[in-house]
Amino acid sequence: MHSWLRDLVISVVVSAFIIIFLYQPVRVEGTSMLPMLEDQDRLFINKVAYRVGDIHRGDVVVFLYPHDHEKSYIKRVIALPGDTLRIDHGQVIVNGERVSESYVPKRFADDRSQPEMTVPGHEYFVMGDHRSISSDSRDFGPVDRDLIYGKAAFVYWPMDQAGVVR
């Protein structure tokens, strides 16, 4: 009985450490990241990645919604602090170059435009892959670095969708 209890306590402590400091399970709500992530997918986010490393263009990040910190969103980083960005009928142009977005299928594209802007320091411009329905930085503006708390790492449910998030 004593060894069983000891093993249980160790398991709980290790699990708590992993969830609090390293990886956190989250559930996708909505379809703005189709086709990569579907509504109700379960995935792990890496909570350490941005404590020790930088956020890169193309990363799929989880952040607190800027207008309601009780909600979390998951989107793709399109532009970094200091980048110039404009969207011309759905075509994203960063620092004067058209961005190739193979993760946005033609059927999910839209034709929205946005005038040129410079992403403020310490902020990131994020967009969903399902552009025609995504509420993203085109609507609520760039996201402050302090609101980004994880990098999407691995889908674990449903099993047929399991794999690394790209």
C-alpha cells in the first residue's frame, strides 16, 4: 500500500509539473484553423517554447483574446514586430514580398484587403487558416507578446488526426 501511494503521489506531482510548466492540453473551438485544426480537436501546446525562444512567422500560437482575457484563440503568426504588412484582395504581403501560404486552401481564401501597416513593437499579426470565416488581427488588431502563452505542438485527438502541428 505504501509503495502504491508513493507512486501515485509521484505521478500526480510529475503530471502537474508538466501541465503547469511544459505542456498543456487544449481543445480547439471553432473552424478558423481548418484544414490543419478542426473544431473539437485536442492538442498539446508547448508553454516553454516562447519563454526560451522566439516567435517565428508561420508558428501556430495560442493567446488570450485581446478584448476578453477569459477566452483563448489559436491562430498562425503572419507578421512579426516591425514588419510592414498589407493584404491585397486576400494576398498577404510582408515586407514587400508576397507570402506563399500553402496552408490556406483556395476554398478557404477570401478577398479582403487591408492597407499597409507596420506591426508595432512587441506585437504580432495573426490570422486563421480558414480566412473567409476567421476572426483575427484583421478584426481585433495585432496581439501583444504578453498575451501569447503557447505554441501548438501536437494533436492527440482524434487519433486519425494525430501529429505535429505545422
